[in-house]
Amino acid sequence: MDRTTINQLETYKAIEAVCVENHSIWTNVKEFRGPFSRFALKVAQLDLLSEKDGSSLNPRLENLIRDIEQILKTHFDRYFDYLQQKNSELYQVYNHIRRSS
């Protein structure tokens, strides 16, 4: 797997960890629960595929990354923008991770 994909995977895992750590903040937001579940599943799939495929970025990896980015843009970014006023600390952590990718 190339360095860019490794960095993306690490970023996705960091976002997942922040969400898991702050589960109590969003657990009652049904509009976020589904996207988080899909995100976590796709990150796990990407992790498994990257271990198997090792060196190259194949179409399955590219599709997973595209799907993950779509979930982040469509659901996560919007939800965390909403949280900016309600929980600025969590918003700042998320934005820091997103900008580092």
C-alpha cells in the first residue's frame, strides 16, 4: 500500500477513535448513527484489504476510499459543523484530524 493510503487509513482510524470516545454526545442523533456505522465498516474493510494487497492501490481500495470520503463529506463534516456551537472542543479535534489528511 502506498504512503498516501496509509496516511488516509490512519486519519480514518483517528476519526473513528474520536467518535467512539465521544459516543455519548452523538448516540441519540439517529441521523449520525447510520453514517458512523457505515464509516466504521468501510474503515475496517479498508484496513483488511490494505493488509492483503500490501503494495498497490487497486480499484477496491480506491472505491472504499471514495466511499469513506463521501460519508465524511456528506455526514460527518455537516454534523461536526453543527457541533461547533454545541461542543467546540470535539469540533476542534475533528477538524484538526480532517485538516491533517
